[in-house]
Amino acid sequence: MSRIIIRRWALAILVASIFTIRLVRHGGEFYATHIYPCVSYVLSLMASICPWSLDEIIVVGWVAAIIIYPFVAQRKGQKWKHICGMEIEFCGWIFVWFYMGWACNYYRDSIYERAKTEPAKVDSIQLVRFLYDYTDALNRSYVKAGKINKQKTEEEIKELFKDVPDNFGLTHPHSFQKPKKLIFNRLYSSVGVSGYMGPFAAESHINEQTLENEYPFIYAHELSHLLGVSNEGEANYWAYRICTKAKSREIRYAGYYRILPNVARTARTFLPDDEFDEWTKTIDSRILEDLKTHDEFWKSQISPWISDIQDFLFNLLLKSNRISSGTKNYDTVVEMIVSLERN
């Protein structure tokens, strides 16, 4: 049997395994708790040698190879049938690496199943109670934006993640897992991306232009993805929960402050205009000024048409991986806080 046939059989078996994980009940949870910890440990350890994003290097290399290979193969006399077969196989291996390296976490049980609780049906009464408790805590945590010690921030957040109960199925962070520098940082700013999880080398990334008062939350959000969280609302929940339990006041403020837009959008959905306006008046004016500064900064960085394309593709990726609400999934953090903190 030729090497090509063996290789393609191996690829077919791996692709079938991915669909099995997706379709079998608790298959994603088995992957997240038994396979992913080993895979992420090895990938992160190897990636830690390079300070720059290996994911970006890998993706650029793959795109270049896919474009260049047909021309090289044709010059060597290869037939188009063979060239197309190799291109399809190459894309298949990318698909396998993407899902086996991290993305099978999309198929894990919901945070409610792992917590053995039911999601609360948020109504206006529950929301109002949450809103005013949340706003009191937000106002008390306020601290003027200034330079933060990123290394100490990352260390404190990692320590807090180690205390997450085992039933939630998160992997434990390691000292060598540090956020990577982005090669195309300006591109991410142009689409408003403050950070992302690198699925090919188990790396977390944070935009270098991220504002100081949001850095702890963004770091905790992306670290939760690295620890096995795929749901964006859940990543927001863990960032909120971890940051608000920190000793550092800067980290606590980031935890409350960074979900304010999510809270406001949820409140706008449930509350009449007069009640919504009444609630916004209870927020410390300095916090609203921080939010205004945040919005103005990112609007100055974003290229609308590139951002629209990125939003469309990311929304499509989420919806194709069992997150039916797409990018609106970020706002489910309020429901998670109400449901899980209640228990």
C-alpha cells in the first residue's frame, strides 16, 4: 500500500473521529477533559519557544503553500487531477488540526450541564435586582486608569483559575502559557479584535493596543479559551468571575467594567426606556467617561468594511459550531451570572 493511500486513510479516520465527537452525546466533553489537556500542553510548550504568534506564521505558510503548490506541481509535469487531490488533502489536514487542536471544544456540554443547574429565565424583576447589585459593585470597584503590571496581573489571574471547581472541566494554566505578540497587530485593530485564541498552537493573543483598564478582562477571557472554553458568553463569564475575585483593585474593576456593554444591551431588551434611563443614572460618571474613551478609541482604529467581513465570517463560524446565537453569544454572560451565582 502506497504512502499516499495510508496517509489518506489516516486523514479519513481523523475526520470521522471529529464528526463522532460532534454527534455523540458528551463526545465533546470527553475530548475537552481527556484529549485536549494533553494536546494543549504539548502545543503550548512547543509554541512557548517563540515569542511571536506561531498561529499567524502557520496560517500564512499554509495560505502561501495552497497558492504556490499548483504552479510548482504543474511545472514538474503533475496532472491537474493529482494537484487537486493534493490540495483537497492539504485542506483536510488543516481541518483536522483546527478541530483536534482546539475547536472540538465547541461540542462540549454547556456550562449549565457541567454545573448541574438550569439556566435562569431572566425576567425584568430578576434583571432589576441584578442590575442594582452589579452597579453598586461596579461603582465601588472604580479605579482611575493607569499603567498596570501585566506580568503580575497574568500571574494573579492564573492562580485564580486554578481554584475553579473540577466539574467545570477547565484545564489548569501553566507558567509557560503566555499571551503572544501579534505579527499583524494593526489588522486586528482594524476589525476591533482585542484578542483571540490560536487553535493551531494553543496560544492566547492580546492586541497590543488594548487599553490598560480592559487588559485584565481580555487576558482572562482569552486564557479561558486556552483552558477549554469555546462559548463566548462563557468566556465572558469566567473573565468576570475571576477578575471580580482578585485582590488587585485594577483587576476587579476590569471585571465589572468590561461587561457593562453586555449588561446594558440586556437591560435595553427587558426594561422600558424610562427604567433603563433611570438605571444608567446610577452609574458613576467616571465609569461612563471610561466607556466613552474606550468606544472612541476603537472606533478610530476600525476599518468598517474589513470589520463587517470579519464579523460575518466569525458569526458564520460560531453558528456552524453549535453556537446558534452567533456573535450575540457574548451577551449571554448576564444570564450565566444570574443563573450560576444564584447557586
